[in-house]
Amino acid sequence: MSVKLQKFVKATLLLTVLSLVLAACGSKTAQDGANSLEKIKKAGTIRIGLMGTYAPYNFLNEKHEVDGFDADVAKEVAKRLGVKVEFITGEFSGLIEGLQKDKYDALVSQVTITDDRKKTMDFSTPYVKNAVNVIVKSDNTAIKSIDDFKGKKIGVGLGTNDEKYLRDVVMPKVGNFEIATYNDVITSLKDLNVGRIDATINNVFAIKPLIEKNHFTVKAVGEPIKEDFAGIAIRKNNPELLDAINKALDEMKTDGTFKEIFHKWFDVDPNI
């Protein structure tokens, strides 16, 4: 066999092997995505990641069980998928990474739908709209809106969309201020209550029960600074699972179940 022919044969074999490897990888990716719902149904359980520290959305009740609006939504979706739900709690800053590493099948933890997050995960149709307000001590008259944040110390949840909003939108607009990050809402409110921070931003639904339970002397000021939509987050390229979750949410809204859950936790009609 000539040298040229040997080189040609080797090149041909190399291309064949490479094609087979790429085809196998593509097949595995497609199979993994297509079978996510099937795997969940086979296991009989869907693993839901949430904070467990964000009442009334998700928290541990007196029986140390995961409870709240998000928990009830997740339970009902799981029921309509024909499986049980397993709640796995963790700090919000680690939930998205945990989803990518297959620690969870889905996140139901007030994960705000953003264009950046859509690049790395898929979202269900929104299931709640949250208005975010500036929160200050009751005797604070210096801060009436985000325009007064310059030179102040502002608390916010670590890794949240609100943190990104402060850094990317508010600070360039109003000037530099210090950002203090927290892994849970209760600690930020405690610090606000004793004056360690000047303000925080959060949605009123979330902080109302904490304020009432702990008798914090804080208040919301001004109009909502923004409105966010939260959805159920899953890993990308899982169309069957996404369709099943969206179908469950649609059915819940149609048959009145979603309205019942919303009234249970917020005492108002659904805002979406």
C-alpha cells in the first residue's frame, strides 16, 4: 500500500470514528432531554429545589415541613404529573447551580424569569407576579425611593435578580452605594430594624409575615420600583417535562385550584 493510500485510509477511519462519537453525544443529549419526564415518572418523585426560608412563598412550618405558596404549587403540579414531590432546601445563591448539576429536577422558589437565565435554563409560564418595593425603618425620612440610595448601605438577597438590578440598573443611575448581601430575608430585615443597613428591596408579600411575627418597625416607601414574574425553572432541552408542567399550571388556573392556593396565602385573587 502506498504512503498516500495509507494516509487516506487513516484519515477516512478518523473521520468515521469522530462522526460516530458526535452522533452518540448528540443522541445522548437528545435522549437525556426527551427522557427527563419519563425518568421522573419512573422514579415516582420530582425533586424540587427551594430556599425554605422565604415565607409565605416557601418555609419550614412548625412541623419542620416545607410549606408555603411555592410548596403548594409544586405539590399540585407533581400530583398532576402523577408523582410525589421531594423538597430539597438550599440557599438561593446555590439553587441554580444545583439545578445544572442535577441535584433538582426543577426549582419552585420565586425564580425570576430573565433573559440571562433563559440562556442556561427553561421556564414554565409565569405563576406569580411580584412587585418590589424599597423598605426602610419606620422613622426614616431620608429615603423615599431608589434615587436616595447614593452613599447608603442597601441590603439584598445574594444571587437574586434584585441584587443584579441594584448593581446593573440602580447604581449606574443614582451613584455609588454599598450593597450588603444576605442568604435569607429575615437577617436582612433584622439588620434593617437595628440600623445596620439603611434600606432593602423586596416584595411586600414576602416580608409582611416576617414583619408581623417579629414586630419589626419598618415600612415600604414609594411606588413599586419594578415588577417581576416567577416561573418553574428546569434544565434546558427538556421539552416533554416543560410541556407537562405548563399543562398542569394551565389546568390549575382553569379549574380554580390555583385561585384557591393564591387566596390561601395572599387573601387576594391571582395577579396573573
